[in-house]
Amino acid sequence: MTTISFTAKTCIVCRAEHEYTEIDSTMVFDSPDLDSRPPEMMRSTIFAWVQCCPACGYCAEDVSKAPKQAKVIVKSTQYQAQLADPAMPELANHFLCQAMIHEHAGDYAAAAWAIVHAARVCDDEEKSESAKTCRIRAANTVLRAIAAGQEFTEQRGAETVIPADLLRRAGAFAEARTIIARRRPGITDSTILRLLAFQDSLIARGDVARHTLDEAMGEDE
Ligand SMILES: [Zn+2]
């Protein structure tokens, strides 16, 4: 089961104190998605993965910490507009604001993950167009992270599997195919090659649905 606690924290941007929910422990049953989204029960703890200060709107994994310039970004018109974007669920806006802070700090890998989380929130709220927008942006940010020499994931090969899945689920099949074709020659891991072959078959049939790693590995039949 999932256990939570409440922790009082002081926002580093505006010094307001507020109680935030934290996940102390959780469990996973079943297989993760192709984009690495964990299964239940961890899947449902996403609401606690970003904190948003109710006073100033600063969004972070931990509002008591901030990279340089966070104060300036939080006060910007662009940030405040993102925080209140009516096209996105509230929690997705929190992740997108978090991404904006990471982007300004030059941490594209962290920004990409925050945008991936925003896409997942849109899925949960059944906002498919918003989810699509987030996935395209997330895939581009992953590529930006890779180009900047940043590690998007510790899992070898996942830096190909994840953006390909993000693009496929956004319906950007040509772009997904290009990433796979470009990066496959450098991959020797048989699991990753199998995941990419599965991704190819989904792209070929125009499938934009969520699929799991077990399905790709043929363990779900
Ligand atoms: Zn604040």
C-alpha cells in the first residue's frame, strides 16, 4: 500500500509556509508503460511529485529548494500564464511550471521528466489534445538534453525508447520512426531492440494507445 505524510515547508521564493503531502512508501503491481510510467499503486502517487506554493505559485519537487533565478521566473508573466493555463489540468500546469524553471537553469533532462509527468496527468484527466502537446514538447526536450550531453535516464537504451514512445503516442509517427532508425544501429542490447521492434509495429498500424513493457516482451498474452 501507499503511505503518505504531511510536511510543513517554507517556500524558498516567497517564504510562505504550507503543509505538503509526501509519499513515504508505495508499491508496484504489474508492468510499467513503454514510456516507463510506473504501474499502480505508484502510478497514482503522481499528485505528490510536484509541490506548488499556494502563495506565489513556485512549483518544484521540493519548494524549500530552488535553482538560481527561480524567483525571477516565478514572477514572470509567462510563468504565471502557464500556472493558470485553462487548456491544461491544474496538476499538469504545476509540472509545466516546474519544467520552465529547470529549462531556465539549463537542466533539460529534469525539464523533460516534468513535461512527461504533465502528459501523464493529461492522460488521467482524459485530455488527449493537451497530452499530445505535452508529449511533443517532452520528446523535443529529451533530444535537447541528449544534445547537451545530459543524462535523461540511467537505463541504457531508454533515451531512445522513451522519446520514440512519446512521439508515437502524440501521433508523430514519422518523427518516432526517424529517432528509432537513427539510433538503432548503435544499440546492441536485445531487450531494447525488442522494444524498438514492438514500437515499430505500433507505428506501422497507427496505434497511439498506451502499451506496457510486458506486452512488448510478449509476457502479457
Ligand atoms: Zn511561495
